[in-house]
Amino acid sequence: MEINDIIRPENRVYKKPTLLNDNDMHYCPGCSHGVVHKLVAEIIEEMGMTEKTIAVSPVGCAVFAYKYIDVDWLEAAHGRATACATALKRLMPDKLVFTYQGDGDFAAIGTCESIHSCNRGENITIIFINNAIYGMTGGQMAPTTLLGQKTATCPYGRRADLNGYPLSISPLLAQLDGTCYVTRQSVHKPASVRKTKAAIRKAFENSMAGKGTSVVEIVSTCNTGWKMTPAKANEWMEENMFAKYPLGDLKDTTK
């Protein structure tokens, strides 16, 4: 077989999304962010929205997302991404506007903006990575940290009487009239990656159709913050996080 036969379109099994540039990613080995970036880039390209997309990234591990996905980006203050996305979408309703946030940013520092943006039914998509910890700032306890889970600020494990209970924010958002689609997915296995891609695509389509706010929570690992190998972190996530944050659609009014 000649090399030209190998690279013919019908023989291609994978193609790097054209919207992913060649910058080396700063994420830790095993991090879920890189996989989600790939999916977002693929979907925007497949939808033909390259020139019509504006993404918003605040502080956290994803603060440098603009370095990797070649669309227009707005950097927001910590927790304020959905407020910025609201302004962008209202000023330019023909644009595909989405936020890319961590659970600490979305469900703690930005809880007010997050809930009220969803309650208003802003035509944006919210993608937030739930790894149950503050990854970038040193591995502190996040609102999503599980009971008994050890972090830099609860080294003996989270206690309900001292630290409160883990916050499962997606079911709360599903109760709001302004949300049209709320789903919880993951990217730890190939089948899960496919489901997550379909969920993000659906959320983007909802936004462009003016159906309200779509929320895609992605339950993820933080092997550095958890102090585990990538493989062990995936196992720990399946054994512990999925019980508190079960995967699947929580709300879909678009069916």
C-alpha cells in the first residue's frame, strides 16, 4: 500500500479539528479539559459557526482556553462569565455564545450570576467542568467536593457539620423556567465522549434557536489535585463521584 492510499479521505480515522491550534496545552496529563476542547472545536466547525462564535472564559484552569480554540474569546472576572455572555448574546443575537467554566467558578464564586442567567433564560450555553476541587489555585475544597474527600483546606476530609454538604447545582438549574436543556456527562470513556459531544451540539443548537439556557455539566477528574494517577483518578470518579453526580439528562424541553 502506498502512502497516498493511507491518507485518502476514506482511510482517515482521525483528523485534528482545524480550530485547535498548535499551542502546547498547559493542562496536567489525564485532565479532561483537553478532550472537551477537542469536542467544542469539532462541533463549532461542523456547525459552520467558526466566524459566528464568541466564547467566555473566566479564572481557573480554563483561563487560557483562548490559546487553544481559534474563535473569538472574552475573558471574564472570576465567576462572571454568564453575565458577560448575557451581554454578548443580547447585543449580537446571531452569534453562538457559550461559557466555559469550572465548578468553583460556576457554582461558588459565580453562583449568583449563574442562577440568574439561567432563570432569565438567556440564549447561551454553559459548559462547566465539575472535578470537585479548585484545581488551579492549589487544590482547595470546592462546593462540589464530596463528603469525606480530602483537599488542601479539608485535609481530613469534608465534613457536613463543618463544611456543609456538596452542592449539586445542575438539578437546581433544571427547576428554573429559563433552562431548556440541563445534562450531566463525562469524557472518561469513548462512549462517554460521544454522548458529551452530542450534548454540547444539542446545547449549541438550542442557543441558536432561541430556546433558552442550556447547561452541560461534565463530571471530570483532577488527578493532580486529587493526588492520583490519571488511571486511578478515573476509577475514583466512577466509584465515588457518579453516585453524587449521576450522568444523564436532567431536563429537556426541546423534545
